[in-house]
Amino acid sequence: MAKVFLWFTTTLLCLVLGLGLILQLNHTKLQEQQSIAAQFEVDKGQSTQAVIQKLADQKLINCGLCLRVSLRLQALLGAKVGYAQAGDYEFAGDFSSYEVFNTLVRGDTVKYRITLIAGLTLDKWLLKLWAHPQIKKTLNVSADRATLYPALKKAFNLQAANPEGLFLPETYEFDKNTSEIKILKRAHNLMNKTLEKAWDQRGTTIPLKTAYEALILASIIEKETGVPQERPLISGVFTNRLRKNMRLETDPTVIYGIAEYDGNITRNHLKTKTAYNTYQMTGLPPTPIAAPSRAAVFAAVKPKTTEALFFVAKGDGSHQFSTTYAEHKAAIKAYQLKLRENYRSSPQSIESDISKSKASANADLPKE
């Protein structure tokens, strides 16, 4: 009996030592690093076993069986074992099998980026979003405003007449197969926070009743100049005109109200009454006309104190500001009636601004 017990004890000890040695070798194997330069994708809903097999097949880990055994043992010992998160991964450098798998568990996926540019309309943004190969289209509408804007208004439960200007221009980082709506939700939240902060810091004498009115004015400021330091002064001019109940007379609002704008604003456009023609109406248009930047939003609520009531594009991206109508007429003669081939009112768009300047030069001069 004693011999049997001794044999059993010896055998059990050998098994324990052998198992310990195997587990140690298993652990050592998984800690060995190898140089990796590869991309890897985890599909949504893919099981851990399938992920490990795929890693082994692509030679991104040293031993698939070793990793399975290690994870199972960790689970038996009560450790929390994570799951690989869906997405695209990129490996470049030296990695152990543990490090590779933990990268998937942490979800350190490849991040894609897209920049939504200030001064563009929302329909233009959607075209850019839909053109990105890693962004998923979920809106089953075209980029035509007549169908797109009602769909977005419903999706975001907006009270505004349309969703223009309610999304902050910024560079957004996202994972593969992120929807355009998810990116726009982030942009919408950021704009709400930006506008709330700006409105809290607004000047006490600005002629704006609501934060939404500030957003409308900010969009006009954004379209009128590409020179950052001019924004507060542009805002000051529009603020003065609003206080005096003068028409804003700004071409970008007219253009926004043209159903099929071909890049050439005409005298007839300036004379046609629309909800956005600020040559024919006083006050602000009913909605923003583009996406204003943070700087434009703050400029709208913090205008620079000025006596100026007019400004005209000088052709280098900046503007000539005038206090009197006589000064303004002289500025028009100096800058817009002597157009050079490279004349532009904004650094962002040369051709459209040339046509805009020609139309303004040929149109009746603005009246007070």
C-alpha cells in the first residue's frame, strides 16, 4: 500500500512539474517577439477562436494553440479575458503574441480622418463623407438639399428651418465603417458646445436676440473673408448695419438662395426677392448659409468696434473698409472696377470670387 501511495505521489508530482514546465514553455513562446509589418482585420461578431486562427494563419503570432491554452488557463484561474474588438489594425515593429492579441482586445484600431471644411454647405459635406471609402452611407437620399435637409432635420430632431450651419467644421477621427450620421452627431454636439460658450461670452450690446442668430451671422462672416484677423472687423460692419436697420447686402446670402447657381452672380440675382437676398430685405436671413468656424462664431458675438459700414474685396483676400458711402464708391472704383486676372476676394475660391466681384461692380451700388 505504501509503495502504491509513493508511486501515485511521484507520478502526480511528475505530472505537475511536467505541466508547469509546459505552461512555462508556453508562456515563454508567447512572450517571444518577432518583427511584424502587416495589417489585420477583425470582423464584427468574429469569435476569439476564429481570430486566433486567423492570426496564426497570417503568422502574426508564434503559436495559436499556445495562445488558446494560455487564455483558457487565465479564465480558469478567474482572470478576466477580453475579446478582440472589430476593426482594422496595423502592426509595424516587434511584437509578442501576447502584445498582438492585447492590441486587438484594447481596440487599438487604425484611425481614419476626414476634414469638414468651414464655409462649405452641408450638402457638400455629405458628398465628401460619402466619397470616403471607410465611411458607411446610411442616409438613403441624394445630396440634393430638397431631400437631404428634411432627412437630416428628422434624424437630428432639429427645430431650425434646415440643418445648415449646425455642425462644426473640424478634422474628425473615426474607425472603419463609421456612418456619416455618427460623424455628423459629433460635429453637431461640438457646434452646440461652441455656440453655447460663445453666447455666454457675447458682447452686451450686440443686436442679436438668440444664439441661433449669432450662428447665422457667423456663417456670413465665414463666407465673406478667408483672412482670420478680419473676422471681428467684418462682424463689426454687419453689427453696425443691423443696428441702423440697414440691409446687409452680402453676396454669399444671395448665392445661397439661388436654386441652381452656376458660379456667376448677376444683377438679376441681386434684384430677385428670396428669403436669403439681403439686398432686398433687412435683417438676417432665416438660416445659416454655410458651416462657420469657431473663430467666426466668436467673431459674431464679439464684433470689433468700428465706424465702418462698408467693405470691398481688394483682390488679395483682404478688404477695404469704409465709413462713408463716398469712401465706399471710391474703394469699388479702385478695387473692383479694375479687375486683374488673379483678382479674388477670398483665398479659398478664386474663380467664383472673380465672377462675384464682376457682378458687384456691374450692379447698382448699395444704398443706405
